[in-house]
Amino acid sequence: MGNVLSLYQLLGSVAGVLILYGVFKFAQLQYNQWTSPICDLPGPKSPSWLWGNIREIWSDEHSALQEKWVEQYGLTIKYKGFLGMTQLYTMDPKAIGHILMNNQEYQKPDHLRYILNQVVGSGLLVVEGEKHKQQRRAMNPAFGAAQIRELTEIFIDKSIELRDAWTIEIAKHGGIGKVEALGWLSKTTLNIIGLAGFNYDFDNLGGAPKPNDFNEAFSLVLKAGTRSVLVFLRAVFPPLRLLPTVRRAKVRKAQATIAQVGNKLLQESKARGLDPEQAAKKRRDVLSLLVRANMSKDIPESQKMSDEDVLAQVPTFLIAGHETTSNATTWTLYALCRDQEIQKKLREELISVPTENPTMDELNALPYLDFVVRETMRLHTPQVSTFRIATRDDVLPLSKPFTDKQGRVQEGLSIRKGQALTIPILALNRAKWIWGEDAAEFRPERWASVPEAAMAIPGVWGNMMSFLGGPRACIGYRFALVEMKALLFTLIRSFEFELAVPVEEVTKHTTIMQRPVLKSDPKGGNQMPLLIRSVSQSWM
Ligand code: HEM
Ligand SMILES: *[C@@H]1O[C@H](CO)[C@@H](O)[C@H](O)[C@H]1NC(C)=O
Ligand SMILES: *[C@@H]1O[C@H](CO)[C@@H](O)[C@H](O)[C@H]1NC(C)=O
């Protein structure tokens, strides 16, 4: 009896401590905000004490709301995030360049890293500081142009597999096939990153995917990053993370399965590296490359990646490198359905290529394909924004000085340690003051000459923010671009595309990512139904 009582007492005091901690944290946050120098910035009113402006931002298609705020209040504003935490939101290219280049001072917020860590483990997406520098240095060569040139064959082979699967769909339905493009493309890009990333074949394009522990574990882990209040609360109040839940136990188990398969692949890769006969036939996947680099005598011991670090990259690649590319390719097809002239023009360019197995250089030499991919990455960029936190007091440089509430002209904006920042991606890609009055239109021809104002954008690629910039820019951007080009090359040469639903039906569901949904079928999840016809057939 006494034991039970003391257990209750113990639980009671744990709960008490948690509540006290929560109240303390909340008060501390509120105090920091009231005294922060960015209080002086203009910005919208917050409609909710819990969600701040977040729900409002999510409920809007594209980045329309932020664009309106910036028009109303200026390039650098404040808004409220979860639990009323003030977010600094800046579209000022100079300020953004400063934040991205100083990645040791501006890190991913703890709660974001916590959520990412739950999903992908502590790979390149999650680590900070020296650890990040070390991993990134070791991995950069695996994503360089020379390496992607070698991987192009995999991109093309898998694109052809998808084409053949769609040709069967067409034959089944007497000339016009109906395909759910996003689902098919997601399978294809998963297959590609499996092979190109670590020589694992998901083998999921012929008919029903094979039931397989790894595939199942992977889809379960994917679902772990949800938008529930509990996930947010755990993210913001670390003690809550100690509470066990059924779902988390499942996710843990799934992660263990992924680690097991990853470990098997790593050991195989190491064994091949040690066998001189096998080593001569160089594998081109990223994992084999990391293992080979690690064996080189030129790399100091301190810069070598541990097995654990390499294993953490397996789920990282799978998540970062799979749905982003499939969604971007899906949005390209959508844009091409909406403008049949552009589709025709692109097809003419692609059909003029004499081979169905182009190299990376041949793909990159196609100017209109390049324009179409750029225009998709501008308007339909998969990641809409990102978040950072200042780890020390700093002054953000601004391209235009501003006048504060006291009437003083400020060249820069003082911010405090702990300040949360939102970095726009889509809003900058769609800004009229950069891209002109037709910024919201899909017009590949605009890439024949890049506007002057876009030159100031600190992105790693294409005068855009789509792959971000600085030392933490997307490591896989060359991979993604050549992969998209291979897919589009193969598909547009083979098929004519039309939307299978009226155009007003397709909308975007935007949180941190943009995904397609149908107005009439919101519960049906992310989808893009298309009608396809063989190109040769329509010539007859
Ligand atoms: C169209 C496709 C893609 C888009 C739009 C995209 C976009 C991005 C963005 C915006 C970031 C920065 C994230 C942040 O800091 O908030 C990022 C990081 C990253 N991406 Fe991609 N990505 C794409 C494809 C890929 C592919 C194919 C791979 C791997 C094969 C990949 C691997 C990564 C990794 C590992 C990081 C973390 C880099 C670091 O923090 O050092 N991405 N990506
Ligand atoms: C890299 O090399 C170190 C030491 O030489 C070794 O302990 C480690 O397992 C290697 N890692 C990989 C991924 O090959
Ligand atoms: C892309 O589409 C899938 C559906 O297959 C969705 O679950 C995913 O979150 C989307 N990803 C991005 C980056 O928009």
C-alpha cells in the first residue's frame, strides 16, 4: 500500500515539476519577446495565442499571405509563431545572405531538429556545428558533377521503367491511360535514391510493390513527422518527450529495421572495398563512394566518418531526396498540362535528340528543358520556407536602412540570442519586385534573360532560394536536377499529357512543403490524376 502511495506521490511531483517548468518556460519566452529589439518591427496581428499566425499561413495557398504582409509592412517584419513566439521574417536578400553564410551562428531551431531527428535520425539534415562541417566535407564529393554524371544512367533506366509501366496502363484502357502521377513518380524517385544512394533496389515499379520489412518500416517513419499539437508541444517542451506513446514505440521499431538494412548494406560495401577484384569494378552509389573515400590514406583519421554517421545518412537521403523530387516533377507535368503550347515546344526539342539514353551533358545541353525545370523550381518549389535561430546577439545587415519607432535611421537590425527567424523560399521566388508583374505566371522563356534584381538572391542555384544557399544548401541539388531532367526527357518524349480533372480542382496544400490535393477529394491525400496518350499514336 505504502509503495503504491509513494508511486502516486512520485508521479504527482513529476507532473508538478513538468507544469512548473512549462509555466517558467512560457514566462521566459514572453519576457524575452517584450524586451526584444525586434518588437519595434511592424507586422500583422496574431489571431490565436496557441498557433499565432501559423494556421493562417498554412490555410493560404502559395505564399500569398506573406507576400501581402511584405507589401503592407516592408521587407523585414515580425509575426507570431507557436505559443506566441515572435518570428522575424525577412525578404531582404542581404539579411538572408548573412544568415545563410553564417550557419554556425544561425542554426536550425531545436524543435525542428527534434522533429527531423524523430524522422531521419542524426544525419546531415539534423547535425550542427563541427559535426556538420565534418559530415558535409566527407560527403560533398559524392554529390559533385563528376559523380552525378555517373549516376545519370540509373536516372534514365528507372525513367524508362516508369515509361514502360505507363505504356501498359495505356494498352489496358484502349489508348488513353489514367495515371496518378505523384504516386508513380514517388515510387520512381524512391527507387532511384535507393539504387543511387546505397545500391538498394526497392523494385517497386512493376505492379504491386513487394511487401518487405524495409519498405514498410520506411513508410511508417515517413508518417512520423505529423502536424499534431502533441508533436509541437514535445518539440517546444523537451520534458514532454520523455512520455512514451504507442506510435513512438512503432516508429522506434521501424527505425531499427531501417538501421539493420542500412548496416547490412554498409558491411557489404566495406567487404567489396577490401576485395581487390570487387574494388576494381567501382560501384557508383553514394554509400560505396563514402566507404572508398574513408579507406583512402590521404584523409586524416579525424576527418573519417564513423559507421554510425554513415548509417544516419541512409534515412536522410531517403527522405530528403525522394518526395521533394517527385513533387517537383509532378508540378512540372501539371504546368505542362495547363499550357499545351509549352508541352509541344518541349516535346519537339526532346524528340530531336537521337538517343533514348542521353548522358548528363546531353540532358544539360537542352535549353528549353532547362528553362522548364527552372520555371518549375521557381513557381512550384517543394520547400516553401525554412527556420533558423540566432545562437548569439547579432546585427543583421539590410539592403535598405529602416526608420525605427524612435525615428532613428538604422543600417542594420539588432537581434538577440535565441531570436527565431523565418527564411522565405517561395515568397522570394514569386516576388513581383524581382521577377516582374507576371511573376505568378509559368513562363519558361523568362529564363532567356535573368532579371537584374534576381542576381542579389543568395541561392546556391538559379538565382533562386529553392535549394537554399550557403554551407547548408541542398547537397543533392545537382542530383535532383539531372534526375528531373531524365524523367521529363523520357516521359514527354513518349506521352502527351492532360489533366484528368478540371484545372480548378487542383490546389496546393502548403505547410513547410507544397503538395497537390483535389478540392473534391481532400481526404484522398496528395494526388495528381493525369490522362496520358502515346505520342506516336497521336501522330497517326
Ligand atoms: C527538387 C528536389 C529538392 C529540393 C527542392 C531540395 C531542397 C532542399 C532545401 C531547401 C534544403 C535546405 C533545408 C533547410 O535548411 O531547411 C535541402 C537540404 C538538403 N537536401 Fe535537398 N532538395 C531536393 C533534393 C534532394 C536530393 C535528391 C537529395 C539527396 C540525394 C537531397 C539531400 C539534401 C540534404 C542531405 C540536405 C541537408 C544539407 C545540409 O544541411 O547540409 N535533396 N534540400
Ligand atoms: C572509416 O574509417 C575508420 C577508421 O579507419 C573506421 O573505424 C570506420 O568504420 C570507417 N567508416 C566507414 C563508413 O567505412
Ligand atoms: C510529396 O508528395 C507526397 C505524396 O506522395 C507527400 O506525402 C509528400 O509530403 C510531398 N512532399 C513534398 C516535399 O512536398
